[in-house]
Amino acid sequence: MKILKIQTLRGPNQWHIQRHQLVAIRLDLEDLATSPQKAVNFAFDLNRVLTGLGIDTASSSTSNGVERTHVVDLVQHVALELQKLADMSVDFGTSRPTSEPGVYQVVFEYQSEQAGRYAARAAVRLCQSVIDTKEYPASELQQDLQDLLELKLDSQLGPSTDSIVAEAKARRIPWIELGCRAMIQLGYGIYQKRIQATLSNFSSILGVELACDKEGTKRILRDSGVPVPKGTTIRSLKYLEDAIAEVGGFPIVVKPLNGNHGRGISIDVRTLPAAEDAFDLAREVSEEVIVERFHRGRDHRVLVVNGRVIAVAERVPAHVVGDGASTIAQLIEITNQDPRRGDGHDNVLTKIELDRTSYDLLERQGFTLETVLEPEQVCYLKATANLSTGGIAVDRTDDIHCENVWLAQRVAKIIGLDIAGIDVVTSDISQPLHATDGVIVEVNAAPGFRMHTAPSVGIPRNVAEPVIEMLFPPGTPSRIPIVAITGTNGKTTTTRLIAHIFKQTQRVVGYTTTDGIYIGDWLVEKGDTTGPYSAQVILRDPTVEVAVLETARGGILRSGLGFDGCDVGVILNVQADHLGLGDIDTVEDLANLKSVVVRAAFPSGYAVLNADDPLVAAMASQVQAQVVYFSMNPENPIVVAHAQQGGLAAVYENGYLSILKGDWTLRIEQAVNVPVTLGGKTPFMIQNALAASLAAFVQGVRIEDIRSALNSFVASSHQTPGRMNLFDLGRFHVLLDYAHNPAGYRAIAGFISTWNGERIGVIGAPGDRRDADIEELGQISAEMFDRIIIKEDCDRRGRAPYEVANLMQKGITEFSPNLPYKVILDEAEALIEALDTAPDNALVVIFPEKVERAIEIVEARQPQEYKDNVNGLSGSASTNPSVSALAL
């Protein structure tokens, strides 16, 4: 078997709307597809090998034969099980045959993207090994699992960030990794907040800087009457003895001024030589070193969020407890085998690793690594109680004295932190500090949550909840409205029109189209921007208040949607286009793919469906959102039944664009007054305007604003390039449109059918379409035009020169053998030829690959200025000299 392609999906997709993280493999089974006996042998061998390797085979059992478990299901099963063995929670998988014999799509869930892709390759490698050798070495499996674990650790969020993100997800607050400085965005657009570990939008830079200055923190707290250890800061060893005397003599604590995670700290230092060693250790971390009075007691971390004490943990330094038989070295090894312990900060507990301070502590306690401790005898291995150095946490949230609560909350406000970890040394946290000679030794910005969410002993605390409530108080939004538009034809025009309607509400609209990403009135990025990356640009922008997202089939296929759900999903139509690409072989396949947009609409949202398109109307049964329809026929049975049940629809009736609900009709505007419809002469544009009006109406946009937008949307080649751009060149007209499929060609044919002069077509087709589709475009062109120039795209998409042109010639001659045509492969040359040879009153229709270049060529001939006059569009240039640059 062989992997032909691996895709990673990151949003709602054709395979599953709720499972956003999927790997899709295009897998060639090769000999297994044509040899049933080989497949049977493989299934039995795989079952035996998996059992021997300790991999669950429940879902790949072949005890009753393999008919109920296909080979591709076994591959999918192995990919999931490998991830599970690497401690990743995954369980969804599916598969589907393609139109290519022996080739299948195998889909399974991932937790880490890179690990998921690795699991795909490893699963196929394991299966191929079983096919070739009937074995898979255990050493190979161990290497796979080690690699998967490393990939998981490299990609996963830290424990504090992960707890906040999990709480956000539980509240349906979207999140995005920003890819810089480990920052996470919570929420979309103007409502977004950001976190970096446990720093937030509300974290004061002054507070964070002060907390990092440990001596400055103590000084401010001392001046505020807060009990803190007496201390001083030095830069040189020659000042050490004076510093010790200044703080009142031994015992002392020596630590770096700018340190974290317990690095470079020495506590309970009792002699000058030990103090000198401690100074050198601290200097490895920071140029300035703090010397302060040592207060005996237990170490506690008090977490304050938004002015309230949320959790308290007692931190116990890394240690081992004797059993009367094992050496200290053996006890450390046993302790580190705890599955909760790992490297760094990503596990519940951290493995104990010995350093210089560990050996000093052993010596101070009279132990060596070979010492056998008595039962229950404790040996401490670290001077500080940080979890990152192997310590453990005991929850004390319910034990803290109310005066200590008040003091901790006051301290957080004095330092100016929204989220603060306050380190308290006291013999009894349940007593006021003044009663136990307790002190506050540090205030930490960005405190870790691990000790609270997963204490070694005691009740786990959901400390992320108050963080989310601080960032998004109850009743405040985290999402901006998202309107997603898809369909075969009309997406860009409808997207731009919806954006224009929302602009009437004085909100900042971000929208994506086939020609660029726009925020407000400004172009952010040029190009075909209808995929998930472009959607994320809009949703990440802190100025955007409404997102209007053109959503093309390619992006859904490659990566899924770029958002977790939408408020309004619009399906304009589904017609034959791009068939044979990406295993989308039929119009029904295409409809299923495009339905992702409305299936991802929230239950509280709306699915805007074309009632005149059977494939689109049928999607109503698949959605959770409220269904609304648009139709060019007010008597459409679907619309009539829907309205009778109190449903909402937009229809074209008696020359008006209208909203129907129940038994009342709300008229928006006459089509003749809507410039985008060319005076009501383009039914497909009326249809687009209905869909746009309905999408805005269900989002609460007033009819007056919709009407104003329809009246003012005088599209031009500069605003909607390549969408029915009509230019008046004086002697003749030019119509430029990006139509590239049969439905698009037919829509243009209907519009130009009554033109009085000669109709000249400059036609082409994308090379990745099927031969029959390209021939059909030639046939339609022969019906539309009196004369044709055939050109080819610069990007032939795998075709040889003249290959597309020959197919189009074939279609033309089959329909009209005597129709004059010429082949000029270069698009620019073909356009110039058409313009140079056009007679008076002609209409030159251009279907360009490069819209911008085509517009430049036409506009270089200085078309007449457009005036709001669409009379005489079906006549000649001389009867309508004012029409120019009118775009739909």
C-alpha cells in the first residue's frame, strides 16, 4: 500500500462538523485491492502482530472473517491506536472509496497535527511491514511511540494555557494560536482578548515589571505595612558579609533578583562559606543577588485572580520517603516512574533531577545517594518547593484564614496584577500571618496553574474559570457575527453586497473574496483569498465587527473551514464545476462539500438556502440552524409551505425584492432601481441580491439600510473586478466576466441573447476541468457568439499547449461547424485582437484568466464614464452610449 497524499483538516469539514482535527490520507491499496486472499491474510497477520505488540485489536477483530473489517479500516485503526499509546485522546475515524480503483480516503482524528501526520505514515509503514514480512519489530514500535510523544510535547499548550483554553472551549469561546510568543487569542474580532500563559489583556505592564523586581516588590509591600522578609541586594561577593549583618545574621536566603522556577535559590544558609557558594549560584541567573532573612515555615502559593483569592496550595520540595530497604538513589528512580511525572512543566508532576544544591542538601542532612532511609523517613532533595524542580502540591484552599485572604487580595492590588501568585511562608496558613511570624516572600506575575488544577494531594480547583469570567464577564460577547457564503456562481458579488449592506450599520466589516481580503474600505491582501487562512486574518483583526467570508470549495477540501461555526451560512447554488478534482466527482459530491458551510451554522443561526436549486433546498434536512429560503418564484412550493408555517423567505415578486414571513410581505425595493441587477435584466443578479438581503435581514439589519445599500451598490470594475463588468468604448461595448463553468456561460448567454450587433467571444477554460466539461464550454460558446477567439490560461494546470484549445474547438464545431473562430493562445494577444477587429455596435465578451490584466487592456482604451442609466442594454452601442464599467 502507498500513501498518495496527506491532508490536515483544522475546522468543520466534509467528514465531520464537530471533529475539526482530522488527517485525511489518500491511500492506494495496490495488490491488496485486487487480491481478496492477500487482504484476508493481511488482516489475520495484522491482528496477530498487533496483539503481540500490545496494541488493542478490538475494532479490528477477524475471528469471524474479515468481511466486516476492510483493509482501510485496519489502517485507520492502527493510526488511532498509535496515538492512544502516545497518550493522545482520539477515537474518530472513517473511510471512503474514491472513483479510482483500489484508492481510498482514510480519515482519522488527531490531537497534535504533526503527530497525526506521523501516525498516518507510521500506520502505513507498520501495515506494509506486516504485508512484506508478517512482522513489525517491537523496537520500531517503541521508536514510533517515542517520536509521537516528542511531537505531542512539542506542540501542546502549557498546562496553565491549556486549562484556560479548555474553559474557553467549554463556554464556546473560540480560540486561535497566534504563532508568536506563545500568545493565544480568545474570541473573534473586536471582542477578542489575548493571553500568554497566565498574562492577559488586563495585566499591567507596570505590575508585571514590578513583580519581576523582587527587591522593589518587597520595598513597596514593606512601605504598605505588609510583612516581608528583611533583605538587601548586592552585586559583588565583597558586600556579602555586610548584607548578612544588615538582615540580622544567619540563617539567610540567597536568590537571584530576576529569577523564576526556583533557579539559583538557596534557603536556610547558615555559614559564610555556604553563603559564598549560594551567591555564586545566584549570579549564574542574575547579576544582582538578593540576601534576605530566612523565615522558617511551609511554602504556600496563594492565587489571586481579578482581586479574589481563588486557590491556595502548599508546595513541598522534591523529596523521597524511606521504605527501610531502598537507597535514596533507588527511591528517586521509583518516584520518577510515577506516570504523572515528566520532563519540564507539561506533566502534572516533574521528574526529580539532582543538581549541586541537591548534593549540598544531602550532605546537610547527613545522607548520600547510597543511604537507606528508615520507613517514613524523609530526605529532601531541593531547597525550594517549585513544582518545576520535582516538588509536589497540597491543596489548602479551604484552610486559609480570612485575614490572609484579605492580605493576599490587597497585595495583588498594591503590585497591580490582575492574576498574581503570592508566595507565603508560614507554619500554619489557617492562622493570620502576624500570629505565626509568617511573611510574603514573593509576588509572581504569570503564575503557573498546575499546582491548583492538578494538586498531588487534595481537591483540584478550576482556576481558569475566574480568568475567563474576568476576560468575558457574563453577558458580554466573545464572537462577532460571521456570514459565510458559498456556491458555484455568484459568491464574490454576493459577498461584496452583504458587506456593503452591513456597512450601512456603521460597523467595521471584514470580508474575503476571490480578489482580496478587505477590512472596512481598505484592501489588506490581494489575491484569491477564499480559504481558511484568509478567514483567520479577518477573525484575528481587533477592529472587525462583522465578518463576511466567501468560502470556496478548495479551502474546505484542503483544510476545512477557517472558523468553528457561523451565524449565517449562505448557499447560492450547486452546479457542475471542478468535478473530478479532490475526489469530488459528481454534483452530489459537490453539494455535500458545500453543505459544510450551512451544517456549521449554529443552532441559533440561519441557513440561507436557494429554494430554486433542488440540491441546495435538500440541505435543509442536514442543518441545525434555522432555515430560510430565497427564490425567484414566489409560488415555489418550498417557499409557500415554509411561509405558511411562519418561516422566513426572500422572493422576487411583481418586480420587487421582498421578504416573506407568514402571511405578510415586506417589500425592499424594485429590481429596476437596484443597479446590480442592470435594471432587473439579470435574473442571476436578482437572485444574488435576494440572498444578500436575506442574510442581512436575519442578522437584524433594518429594511431601510438594506434598501439604501441595494440602491447605492453601483459596482464597478474597480469594486467587483471580473463580475459582469460592462464597458462602453464608443463604437462598441465590452463585457468582462470571470465565468468559467457551463452555468456561468449560460447566465451570460441569457443576458446577451438580444444584443443587436455582432457578438464576439474571447473564451478559455481552466486546464484542470474534465475533457467533457471543456467541450461543453465550446458548445455553449458556439450558441452564444457570432465569432469566437479561443485562448488558453497561462497556468495550464497540467495540460499541454493547445490541448484545452483543441477541446474547445471540438465543442464549437460539433454545435456549429461553420462558425468562424480563431485560436490565439496568449490571453492578452487574444483580447487585443478582439478589440482591434470589433465592428460598430458589437459586443465583445471576455472570459479572462487574469481579470486585472484584462481590465487594464480594456481601460487603456478609455471607456466612457458610467452614468446610472441601464436603458437600452439590449440594443447597440449607439442607442446606449452612457453605459460603461458596470459590474455585477
